[in-house]
Amino acid sequence: MNQIYLKMNNGLEIPQFGLGVCDIPKEITKDVCINAIKIGYRLIDTAHIYGNEREVGEAIKESGVDRKELFITSKIWPSEFRKAKEAVYEMLDRMGLDYIDLVLLHQQTGAYLKAYKALEELVEEGKVKSIGISNFESKKRLDKILSNAKICPQIHQIECHPFRQQHDLNNYTKDKGVLIESWFPLARGYKELMNNEIITSLKEKYHKTSAQIIIRWHIEEGYIVFPGTKSIEHLKENIDVFDFSFTKEEMDMLHTLDGKKKFNIMPLFLQGAFNTFQAWTILSKVK
């Protein structure tokens, strides 16, 4: 396995591949993360809303790997934006860390400008190494961040997979060196994607699984990718994507899949209501 590191616009490096713990229950998060680190994972992506930051922190301590070798990402929820600095200090306490490698604003709503300014102050204090945004798919709100930022975002995390390739948003911020991180990278294994004839033809050619073909597509696009899994077999499978690459013609074929489907299709007003309820129920239990 040859892990790839990308240089961010602040001069620091981030692993291009890692583990996302969004859907991993807190009861098993520590063991999953320890197994991942043993296999060679060096990036772990969590968030306050996931309810498992504490377990990620425990895995870091028990992994036996030098903290400096690990890249830890977390996110603050809009309900925390007005007290973002306090929220990050609480995050550090939950994970038992002296600093966090990357903190993102989780959604493009609420007092996000105030929160972003707080993240900039935390960078100056050395508590956060890099900062960014997540789900800022409104160019108007993205522009507000970019035009008011003293520190340009290093990362923009968005839904991204071969059916929704996000080239437009990537090109919009590329000149500022903002790197794209893909959440929902495997579209949760939807059959329409996994059994697509182009994906199938490539997995047969390279003797890989559909998931490995899709993860390799993210790598070739220059996107940061961190699929989640509870299975040690899938942990090993997902990271086994550095021994092959696609031709230009094959990437062109994969580009024809763009626009097929957006899987996070809940209407925005329902998504907002759901997010508010989800945040209230989860964050009230996670201190």
C-alpha cells in the first residue's frame, strides 16, 4: 500500500485516503479505528453530530501510532456556530487531543461567518491546524466565506461519487487551492452505481471490486476519499487501491456517468427539519 499525501493551500499535507465513521455506532468505533490504523489508515473523519468523537480519541491513544502520523478531522454543527470556539475546545476535550488537524463547518446555514472567524482564531492559537467547510454547495454562500476569510479554506467536503462528480464546484475553487473531500463516496453501495456496466467492465479488467474501482476514481480525480465500514475485510479491501490506475480513455468513460443521480435527494426544507431534529436528539446526549 502506497498512501498518497496531498499538499493543502496552507502548506500542510493530508492523506488522500482514510476512514469515515459517520455510520459507525459508538460502541464499535474504537475497535474499527484501531483496526484501520493497524492496516495503514492515517486519516479519520468524524463529527460532533456522529456521536463517536470520544471513541475516535480513545482509538488514537490505544493505537500505538505517533499522534503526528495521524490526521484527524471533525466538524461542528450549525447549532454550535455562535459558540464555535467553545465547541472546538469541547471537541478537543472529548477526544483527549491537544490539537485537531482539520475542523469543518458542517452545513451552509446559521452563523457560519461568525463560526469561520472563530476557526481562524483557533488556527492562530495552534488548537486547529487546518480549517474548511462542508456542504457549501450554494455559490453565494461559498463566496461569502471566500470573500470574508483571512485564511482560505483548505478543504470543501461535499457529496461526491461517479454519478455526482462535482467538477463544477471543484473548478470554482481550484484556483484558491481548496481540495475536495468526498462524502457518500460509494453512494452507500446503491446497485445502480455498483452494477453499472462501465464500473463492471473495469472491475473485471483490473480484478478489483466495484468499491475499489470507485475509490480509485476518487483518487484519480484528486479528491480525498474516506469510505466507512464496520468490516475488517472491507477495511483491507478499500485501502487496496494503489496498485493500479486508469487510462485517459477509461477516465473519459467514467466521466460520462456524471449527472446520473444525487442520492441525498430529500427536499431542502425537509432536510432542514430533519437535521434540526437529528441535532437536538444527538447533541443533547453527546457532551
